[in-house]
Amino acid sequence: MALFLLLLIPFLAHILMGAHLMFHGMGLFAFLTLIPAALLFVPRRWMVLLQRVLLVLWALEWVRAGAMLVMSRVSEGRPFALAAAIMGGTAAFTLLTAAVFSLPRVRRFYERR
């Protein structure tokens, strides 16, 4: 049960990226984020590297999207601090999610096969 809860964190990060892509009209790419979310439960060693790389890429996308949003708001003279905090927090959450794969319980799951 604890392993399921630990893997729920990266699962949510993948779903969050899918929602972000769907919001921007990229439905096919949003659907593709479900693939690594489902692959979380495949106990293979290479899965750890794949998940970490994807989560870092997702975090970089959050930073890029946040910078674009903040620049847009600044140029329009609108408040930007809340948007920057939300996007920065989302990027940090996604990046820190990669650390889940360093936990002993999760490592044992992926190393057994």
C-alpha cells in the first residue's frame, strides 16, 4: 500500500502535465502523458531513468510556461506574483517528484526484475 501511495506522486505529476497540454490545445500530447503514468507500475530498472528524465522535462516545461505567463502579465501591466508562485511551485513539485525514485521502497520495486 505504501508503494502505491509513493507512486501516486509521480502519477499526479504526469496527469498535471497532461492537463497543462490539454489546456493549450495539445490533446494528442496530453493523451501521450498517460503512457508514462501507466508505465509507473511496470517494475523494470530502465523505468526509473525514463521517469526521471520525463519529470525533469515536465519541470522545464513548467518553468518555460511560467516565464511566458509572467512576461505576458508584466507587459500588460497586470499582477504577476501569484502566477509566478503557482507556476514555480508546480515546477518545483514536478522536479522534486523525481526524488521519489531514490527512496528505498521504490528502488526495491524497480530492481527486483
